[in-house]
Amino acid sequence: MHKFKELLVWKKAVEISVKLYSLTKNFPDNEKFGLVSQINRCGVSIACNIAEGAGRNNKKEFRNFLGIANGSAYELETLLIIGKEINYIKGKDLENFTIEVDEIQKMLFSLMKSLEL
């Protein structure tokens, strides 16, 4: 249906996923299966749901997967705030990631609006 690799929002989602892995590699070892795993899975989930939705049969299905991706973006933002609150993430890093996540959220919303029936 859509060529997901051409979507700027998908590219940005992949980009933030890679950055998240770099960010979380310095978290304490005891967070490996907790916050680290959740943060990384959220980032990956955004890009994967965009891709999966693009491969679906119609606009309605694609829009649904974009909604799931958007939910993952909000979850990611929450996890990053928690990471900052427990001093695993620096304030400037949180600010930079928040800007990127906000941009992805806006792009997802615009894409979803363009797919309305």
C-alpha cells in the first residue's frame, strides 16, 4: 500500500531507535530487563508499526497501526521522563529526545489525518 521506507516519519522513528540504544547502554545493569528493555522496545515499536501498517490492505488498517505507533511514542516519552526522574537520563538528553518524539507524534497525527475516510 505505502512504501514505508520513503516515509519521513518512519526514517525518524528508526533514527530515534538507534539513539535510544546508545542512550540506554549506560544505564545500570539491573535495569537491563526493566527500563532499558522497555525504552528500546518502545522506540522499535514506533518504526515497526509504521512499517506493518504500510503493508496492510487499506487506509483504515494503516491508520490503526499509525495509532499504535503514536501510542508507543507517548509511552516512550513517559519512560524517558521516568529515566530522568531517577537520574539515569540528563535533563538536556531528555529535552532533545522530547523534541524528537514530539516531532514524530505530530508527523504521525498528520499522516493519520490524511488517511481519514
